[in-house]
Amino acid sequence: MTDHFRALVIKERDGKPVSDFKELTLSDLPDHDVLVEVLFSTLNYKDGLAISGKGRIARRLPMVAGVDLAGVVVSSRNSDWKSGDKVVVNGWGMSETEWGGYTRFQRLKPEWLTRLPDAFSLEQSMAIGTAGYTAALAIDALERWGKIKTDDCEVLVTGAAGGVGSVAVTLLARRGYKVTASTGRPETHDYLATLGAIGFVDRAELAEKGGALQKERWAGAIDSVGSTTLANVLAQTVQSGAVAACGLAGGADLPATVMPHILRGVALLGINSVTAPHAERDKAWAILAESLDRTLLAAMTTVEPLSNLPQLADDIVAGRIRGRIVIDVAR
């Protein structure tokens, strides 16, 4: 085990968060009970905001960035975990209040760890990452709502070419739903059709302010955009439909009315991937194991070295990333 290793660290400079690579030692890590050798992480929109400084994600500085990690336990002071265990960690405040996954080693609280499902390799688990796991949480929420059936009208996915959207499209299609994809990039239509989308909506249509109640179109939806897009999706959802909201790429505001909720019984289901209890996490990973096509997962995934993260962060915030990015932290 190496004495020194590289990490991507966010610090403050002239009152603003900036990120840079720094050499760390094991003694620099937090005093938590489980030491993990990190092999892979991933890139999410939230990571892009944190690394680029375009969003003040890190609330304690300095901060090792990265909201996901997958690796192998090196040592543990907790009896639930032993050397050699393969683990995944998603959320739990990493990159916000707790040091995250863009480092070769990390110390973590035992309750944050999830055992790597047998269905996936460590690299595949980070191809899924928080984005894919969030998509599965959203699908679980829609199905638990219980009023959306596979023979109903379409289920909409906004931000469909991104990380959450790509996994949501393929999971919904594999589970028998008719999936419509919303994206502002026509060049991704073939890619999304390969994942299972049967229809497309230009994101500009949903980004323009619309009426409080609009033509009913969607039996359900998974929205990672927020703001006016989410308001329009709610206004276009059918009687007793539901929308699972899990992102804010278009803004944190919601310029909507109560009309879809009180006149059509439309449900707005909030998805919290950061501190979801283990029962919900386990169900999400079960959905992924059951319905995620491994060939399609590979097709939507690119592996990049840790050294490329600064540029990748700018790219994902600018909407130039398609699918999933796995970060090989050893490179």
C-alpha cells in the first residue's frame, strides 16, 4: 500500500471554491472506522458543479470531491466489514460535508457502505453510480405509487441523454413502459432509441412557460431538470399520474401551481438519493440487477482517468456529456 496518493481536493481561494490535485497520506484521511482502497468513482452533474466552482456544493473546506466510490476494504474497526469486502458508497454527504471518492484511499463510516451486488463488477457499479441508482430509486417510487401501468400512455424522461436519464430510459423500457425522451440534442436520438426510447420531445418545448393545466400526455415521468420543465411536466401529466423529481439541472425553482395536484390528483414524488435508507437502496440495486442490460450499460459508459476530471466537470455542467463517465482513480 502506497504511502502517498493523489486526490482531487476543493479548497477556497479568494473567497471562491477551486479544485486541484494534491498528494495525501493515510494520516490526512478522516478518523472513520473503515479504510477503503478506492478503485473507481464516477462523474455526476453535482460533481461537475463542485469541481468547476459553478456551484457551492462543498460546505466544509478543504474537501476531497466525489459523491461516489467503489473499492475494497483494507481494514476495519467495525465487525460488519472485513478486509477484502467489495463495497459501494453513494451519497451520505460525500463531497459536501464528508470527504469523497476522488482519491485512492478513503476512510468511511461503516453505515455508509453497501456491499457490492453480485450482479455487478466494481467498474459497472460506478457506471451506474449515483445517477443510475437515483434513476432506480425514481422507478421504485413510481411503481410503489401503484397507479402507473405498462399499458398506460407514455412515461417521460427529461434530461434523457444525461446520466440519470440514460439509465432511466433503459430501465423503464426493459420493464415494459413506453418511454418518451426529452433532450435538446437531436444527435442523441439514435443513442436513446438504442436504450429503448420510442418518442422524443425537444427540451425547448418544456422549457417555455406554459399553462397551469395542459393537454394530458404522461402517465408518469422522471425529471432531473426542475424549474419550468418540471412545472410543464406536472401540467401535462394525466389523471392520477405521478412525477418523480430527482434533479435541478435547469434550476431549483418550481414556477408551478397546485392545479395538477388538486384537479387531476397528480403526485410529485421527491427522490433523495443522499440519505436514502438501506431498504430503499437495496430495492434500487435489485431493480438495477433485474432490469439493467449490461450491454447497454457498456454502450453508455466511458472510462476516464482521474487526471481528466477538471475538463470533464466543465463538460457535464455545459451539457456536453452523454451517458455515464467512470473515473479510474489510479490513472
